[in-house]
Amino acid sequence: MFEIGNTLREARTRRGLDIFECESATKIRAKYLRAMEEEQFDLMPSPAYVRGFLRTYAEYLDLDGRLMLDEYESRFGATPRAADEGSPRIGGGGRGGGRRERIGGTPKPRRGRRTEAQLLWLAIGGVTGVALLVWMGVGGESPSSDAPIPGPAATTAPTEADTTAAAPAAPAATTTPAGDARVQISVEGVEDGSWVLVHGRNASGPLLYVGTLGPGESRTWRVGRSVWLRAGDPSGVSVTVGSREVELAGGTGDFIVSRTGAKRVSTG
């Protein structure tokens, strides 16, 4: 048996290190290093941290970390210590990287115990075995050997009735509502064409078109009643209402073009 605190302190002073140099190298706070040198382990966060800090500090001072942990467990540990590799470790190794001082005593043999991982694998194996037995039908009624073996389904040609039933319904014909009184009016340039101004319904209606229609150029509108039209040269345009051509009579002027024809409203 040896004193943990004195051993750590003597190893540190023998190397000429102060507590803050050790803190910087091991990344362990100085107050915890002092607690270990004073064996005041109750000032440290938890036994797991004590084990990790103790091993790190001992190895930094070139001491045997395992023997240091065994001594701590024999004197302060309520339960056998966890495996050395499972303890938290902070900081780097020893300064010299060479000889480690041997501390008297004999390492305690490890106590074998089943880890949580082993128990988990055993549980998984048991569940897998049960599932395999269920899948193989153990304990259940085996299928009758007389049962017919399913074969490929017979392929039969569809009957005329089936084809008729499966055919998609034809789309309904689009019809114009009986109340739709809209009329299609077209103006096309002929011969030399003409300048044209068109408003919806009357002269104060919305502007539909203004410009010159050359030969072969046309404009078409679908309106509720009529359009107001002014043509610079009525002989240079052809006006059609629906499929019926109407005449802009009387030379240059303003016209109301509707389902009934073209009516002059003013002269210019």
C-alpha cells in the first residue's frame, strides 16, 4: 500500500513542475490536480472522473497508471473499477516518453463480468431464434400435401362485353349555350388597304384596334352586340359578320357593325 497523493506530489516536484504547468499539459484544472495530491477525491465531479484524471496525471508524471487506479479502488472505490480503457482520459502522455516509475504492489486481477453489450447480443439472438422458428412453422399446423399447387393464371381474351364496358366514355359534345348572343366580326385589308379605328359597342367603348390593315391583313373580334368602326378608305377593307360579308356604303365615315349589318352613324 502506498499514498496516492504523496506519490503524485513527489513525482511532480522531482521533475521541477508546478501545478499550472501540469494543468496546461494534462488539460485538468489545477484544483482537481491539488485534490488528487491531497487525496480529497470527494471534491471531484464523480468517481469516473477521478479514475480518468488519476490515470492521466499519473502517466503524465511517468508513473504506472494501472497501479495507481488499483490503489484508488482498494482504498476508495465502492465497486470494482471499470476497465482502464473505459475511464475518461484528458491531456497527453508523459514528458520524457521513457521509463515509468514502478509503484509497489501487485495489480489486482480483473473481475470478469458480462457487459451490457453482451446481454444485448444475447437478447437479439433469442429474438432472432424465435422469429426463425415461427417462420419455419414449428408448433403450427403444416400445410396439407393435397392442397393444389397454384399455377400461372389462365390468360383469356376479353369478351366483346368486357371490351365495351372497359372502353372510356366519349367526351360530351361541346355546345354553345342557347343564350349566347355573341357575334364574330372580322375586318380584312383588300386592294391598297386602309387605316382603321375600332371601338367596342360605340365610339366611347373600349379601344379594340387602331392602325393600317394592308392587303391580306385581318383582325377578328367576338363581341356581345356590335363594334364602332371608322375606316379611312372603306373600299380598302372587307367586313364580315359571322360568315356574311357586309358593305361599308357611302365612303369614308363611322359605322356600327352588328349582327344585322353595317350602319353609318356619321360622315367625314
